[in-house]
Amino acid sequence: MTQFSLTDLERIVSERATAGTDQSWTAKLVAAGQKKAAKKLGEEAVEAVMAAVTNDRQNLVYESADLLYHLMVVLKIAGIPLQEVMQELERRTAQSGLSEKASRRDP
């Protein structure tokens, strides 16, 4: 059995973005534009933070799913493929965060 991935989510968002706005929330968000999609992303981020600080595990899982979905929509509208984000994560994790920050310090 294959596990669901962010790549799967990206594909689904892409497919649903072209559906009719009367059939798809994704299509409605895309049609409303980046400002609306980004606002929803921010709302979901706040809800995830609130679930985290209140130690509400179940709600944190739920809100994290919403957050990832809305991020995929924002990336879709911006024309940024998930692969670019993954490449940036790979670049950043090539060294520890502390080492990377130390390399940026002025002598």
C-alpha cells in the first residue's frame, strides 16, 4: 500500500483547480486569487498554532492538514512547484541550522 504524500496532494490540488467553482473549493480559492488563498493559509496557521499551544493533539492533526492543503493552493496560484520547496529544504538541511547561521555571522 502506498502512503499518501505531499506530491499526491499537489496533484489533487492541480486537478481540482481546473474544476468548476460550483464543484470545487480549490477552484473557488484559485478563482478568488492569491490574496484570498493566502488569507486562508494564515488563518489555518493560526489555528494550528492554537492547537499546538493548547496541546490539542487531535485538532493539531486536523489543522495541520488544512494548513498543508492551503499551502499547496497558494503555491499552485504562485506557479511554484512543490519540488522547488523540497529542493530548498534539501539545501537547508545539508548542514545543521546552527552551522548555517554561524556561517552568516560577520567576523
